[in-house]
Amino acid sequence: MNPRSEKVTFAGSGGDALAARLDLPGGDPLAWALFAHCFTCSKDVLAASRISRGLVEQGFGVLRFDFTGLGSSGGEFANTAFSSNVEDVALAATFLRQHYQAPRILVGHSLGGTAVLAAAAKVPEATAVATIGAPFDPAHVTHLFDTDALTAIDRTGEVAVQISGRPFRIRRQFLDDVNEQHLGDAIANLRKALLVFHAPRDEVVDIDNARRIFDAARHPKSFVSLDDADHLLTRPADAAYVAGVLAVWAGRYIDIPKAKPVPSEDAEGKVIVSESSRGRLAQDIQAGRHHWTADEPPGVGDDTGPTPYDLLLGALGACTSMTLRMYADRKQWPLDRVTVRLAHGRDHADDGRDCEKKPCMIDRFACNIELKGELTDEQRASLLTIAEKCPVHRTLLNDKQIVTALVDPAESAGPLGA
């Protein structure tokens, strides 16, 4: 079954409908994670979507939602405060508890990380909490407002401010609320495993915040440096790294059942390819219980895996070598080792060429085979002939038909026509 995403809503702290998205793996989730986004962002910000997708690739289900007044959620942002964000996190956990399963992992980015620390006591089922670039003190967000804005709020009780190029209305209740929050005790009494992600060069929330969170917490606690990542984790590789580390780390504190192997009769000849969070063009490939990645070289992709043509050459080389091994073993010939070196002779730029017009390039595969062993000339010649009869070789040369169709996501898990 393919990973999938579903839109859901639930009531927030002010009674307004909060927009949320469930990101689900192909089968039953190993566990549920709840993701809280950064200040004035949304559930669809790149960091949230990429980390969520990365967790799904590891078998987790993820709920990410828009805080009241943000993204697609109802309500007015001006009526919210840090306390209402904390309540939104708790209500999101309640939604999962009632309709699916309570979250075992709470994840928060920036002020969302501070919110999950404050809300953790309200989610007793959660055994692990992770923060990403989170401020220790909620009042840290006030540095986003200049002196004139703060003065205007004191004088009129409300002011319009620009945050990341977008207008927001901030009221005095917001500033009063964040200034009244003190999370030291809440972090010290977390009673859950804590993982703190932070970039040393974060220019929005400086690294000292991570130190204060880490120092306030009791064990088990861990810190992971994000090196030269920016605050919003705009590079796909940074978000993928967070998701990968988070999934492995959380496994120490969550009872995760071992995945059941996919029966070979159901999996043979069936491959599922889906977009990966590891890079802009990276693809996650699943064949039965086996997973690997495809990508494009730097400049086009992020070089997180072999290119599609590399995979094609690999298929030809692997099939050639397997065929030679089986034939030599059946003949009881002294073949010690097979090495196949391959190259594809057509550039990617020619893929779109109209072959009804001349000149038209063709694909040329160079397949150089090295056979080690005390083989006779006749045996080597026979093996060369057999190499050209391997199944993939024949498939590439035979007439082919590729049937491409759009399918409904709800039906995509059904049997493939072949």
C-alpha cells in the first residue's frame, strides 16, 4: 500500500475548526506522532511536511495541524496566545486518541517546540518529546516586534505587524501571556525522553536556548546539532536528517512491533515508487521488504541515490551476472567470480528527441563482462552467448508495451495489471 495523506478537522481552544492533515504509511502506523509548526507558520511549511513525510517513510503516522487563526484553520490569530497554542496541541492529541491512537511522540518546531514542552503533561501516553530550534522562553518571540510596535500595543492594546513579510495583528493579551510563562519546572518534570535539535548558527533562535532546555531537563535527554541548517530547515537534506534521527531515537522509547515480511508471491514483480523527503527529486522505491532511493546528480537533483538509468544498468548487470552464475553452476564449470561493467551511451538531453525525424539517436548499452576462473575458451564463448539471453537483456530488446494510467488514491493499493 502507498503512503497517503488525509485532511481532517477538529475543534480548537476557541471552538473554531482547526485544519489538520494525517500523513499515513502504507500499512498500520508503528506509532503516532503529533507535529506542532513554528510561530505564524502552518502545517504545510516545508519543514513540517518534509519531516512528516520522512517519519511516514519510517512507518509512523503523523498528525500536523494549523494553530487557531493560521493556515486553513478558523478563528482569528489576534485572539490567540501561547496558552491557546498549548491547548490546541492538547486537543490535537485528544483527536488522535479518540479517532486513532494517542500520540507517542510530540514534535515541535520553533515556538511549536516550546508549546509541546508545555503541553506534554496533558498527553500522558506520549513517551518522547522532540524540539527543533525551540526557544526556552515563550517571550523570546517578542524580539520579532520593534520598539514602536511594542509601544503601540501598550498604548492601544493592539497593533499590526509584519512577520516574514505577512501581516498579523498582535494584542496585549498575547504579550502578557508569553511574559507570564515559565517552563523551567514543566521541562524538569517532563518525565518523558527528550531530544533537542538545534542549529548552532540559528539566527532566529540562538543556540543558548537549546542549552537552557537541555540543562532544565532530566534524563533521558539528548542533543543533536543541525550544523549549518537555517531556522526553517529550508534544505530538504536537513529535514530528512531530522526525520531519520527522530525515528531511530524514538524507537528506543516506544514498543514498536517488528514489521511482518511481505509474502514473496504478493510482492514479486511489484514495485512502488513514491517521492522521498531526502531531496527535491529523490524517490523512495519499495519492492517487497526492500527499500532504496533514486535521485539525479548534483545540479539537477541532490545525489541521494542512483539515477534511473543507473538502476536500469544495475538491473541489466545483475541479471547478466545471475544468469551466468546459474548456468556455470549447472554445468559445474570453474567460474570463480563474475564482474559486469556497464555504461549507457545516450545523454539525458536526448530523451525528448522526436525519433520520427532524422537524425535520431538510439540507446546503446556497453556491457563488459569479466570472468575469473580456469575456464576454457569454449566455456567462455558459451557464457558470452548465455549472457545475451538473460531475461532483462531480452526484455530491453523485445517489443514492449507500457500501459500508464491514473488511479484513484483509494484504489492504488489494488493489484497491478501486468
